Amino acid sequence: MSMAADDIARLIKERFPDAEIRIEDLAGDGDHYAATITSAEFGGKTRIQQHQMVYDALKGNMGGVLHALALKTAAP
């Protein structure tokens, strides 16, 4: 089972409405993605905190239906 890029973006957008999101399917298999996310909510947070916020937004799908996600996060 895999997760569609649109579903990943939707979950992230629900949590970070102001976010600019770019999702790339790295292997074409729906299991290995790279995501670039820019949101004001990342301001003042460490990179680890930012990534934890994104993982929380994915509502437990990371490591399950979503096998691998390379993250790049930033504040505007």
C-alpha cells in the first residue's frame, strides 16, 4: 500500500494552511517522496522540531503507508 502525493500535501496543508508545499515522487513507486515545505509556523523552531511538526501532520502514516519522506522545511 502506498500514499499519493496529493494526500501527503492535503494532510500537510490541513495542519499548515499558509504552507507552500512541493512533493516529488523520488522512485515513481508512491513510497519514496521528497517534500519541501515553507511555513511561517516553522519560525523560531529547530529543524528537528519542524520535521516533528510535519510528521505529526501526517497523522501516523509515516512508516506505514508512507515508507520514506525526505523533508526540507523552512520559514519564509
